[in-house]
Amino acid sequence: MFTVVYTEHTHAVVCSFTELSSGITSVERRKCSDYVNISQLTLSLYLMTQCQLKLRHSLTSLAETLDYIKVAQRRHSVDRSLDQLTLKLVERKILMYSTMTINN
């Protein structure tokens, strides 16, 4: 299976995620010499949420994604800090967007 990526649509998503992951990775590498990675589930939820926010999906759709994030947070162990922090970031983005949408 091949994936086609259009850079004009992914630039903002990639920049945001790159800043997050590079910052966390540098902190993690100071703590230990182990390889730091992110799960496919976490990355998929991050990218899906970014797309939903950019396309202004309904709050119902975002609430469903928030449920998926909660499941993923329980699924990943606490020592998977990059996954946990990325999921927390996505959760906060959804909550901030929802609050702004309800208030407007």
C-alpha cells in the first residue's frame, strides 16, 4: 500500500509534532540512553485530531476521538513518556477547541 502526502497540507501538522517530539526526545536522551520512539496508535490519533481541527469537524466527532485518546492513554504504560505527552497534547487541543466553539 502506498501513501500520497501533499506537503502543503501537512506542513503545519508536521511542524507542531516535530517541535514536540524533538523537545521530548532531547529530554529523554539526557535521562537514559535508550531509543525513544512513538507508537503508531499515538501518531495516528495525533494526525487524525489535527485533521479534524483543521477541517472543523463536529464536537460529536471530536468527543469520539477524545474517547479513543483516553483508551490509548490507558493502553500505554507510564514509561512511554513520548506517547503519554503526545496524547495529553492532543487531548488538550480538543478540549481547547471545544471550549472556544461552545463560547462563540
